Amino acid sequence: MNEEEIFNQIKNDPENKEYTSIGWNPLFAAPPTAEILIVGQAPSKKVQESNIMWNDKSGDRLRDWMGIDRNIFYDSKKIAIIPMDFYYPGKGKSGDLPPRKDIAEKWHPKLLDSMPNIQLTILIGMYAQKYYLNLQNSDKITDIVKNYQNYLPEYFPIVHPSPRNNIWLAKNEWFEEEVIPALQQNVKNIIKRSH
């Protein structure tokens, strides 16, 4: 099944009617040539309305962390982006609501099957990490990210690049000093090999 067929299936799923009825599309990118997969939580309202994933301040920071520009991110067909939920989930007390629980289980396997060349999956935030790394509720994201090497070469866990995490970043300087250079090197090696 290809990207377009999966897109249409998600769009026509009765579970997503409340979103499609207001004209929203499911947001993901799954080019069959992708070699790096980014799994985040769910689109922000701004992203959902612009219909372009990671088209916000968080996206700018994510591209910096990966060491790539918008061109490689959006146009190279080397980067896939699959959120844990394909629609903006709405606003909660502190930030956006969490992604709906069963969406990844239902759709991610189909999307992964359509991309046989993935070499690295960047897991952004706790929802993606819990799902893909089979974590316990007691596991702390700081520990997961600090021990990123334990999950390589398949997975690379990072914190969300949202400005809301500026305080965490200031407290955990090791992240930008040690983890980001390692992430950039991994990304560079994969992209360089395919050129």
C-alpha cells in the first residue's frame, strides 16, 4: 500500500470524521525512499492549519538539531514524518492534548511497511518513546535521552524542540553539548551515503 492509499484510508476512517468534517487533512509524510523517520506527537494548531508539518518554531529548532535545511527536510524524499496522531488534538490545561491512544497502533505498521529503507528513527517526546521503546510509566524522558546510545542504531530519542522546553534545555546543558552533535552526525552519515 502506498502513501496516497494510506492517506485516503486515514481520511475516510470514521474515527477521524470530526477533523475531516472541518476540512483538515491527516498530516504525515511517508515517501518510499525515506531513510530517516521522525516520530513526533501530533501537529500543532498552526501546523494543522498550514498543512505543512513542523512548519513552526519547533520545526526550525528540530532542523537545527538535525543539522539540515528546509530543502532536505521537505523536498529530498529522504525524511519521513509520522506523528503519533495525524490531527491537532485540541488544547489542554498545559499545552496541547495528548495524541489519541490507538492511532499509532492502527496506522504506523502500514506506513512503516511502505518505507523499506528507514535506517534511523528519531523519537521526539515521551509518547513516541513509550510506544517504540516499550518504556514503563516510571521511565523519565531525561534518562532516556541521556542514554540515547542504548537505542542506536535503530532509534534516537530526543526531547521535543518546542520553546516550552527552554527551561529543561537550560537545566540540561549536556543535551546540546553531547546529544545534538551525535544526532547531527548520525543524520549526516545517512544523508551523505545516499548522495
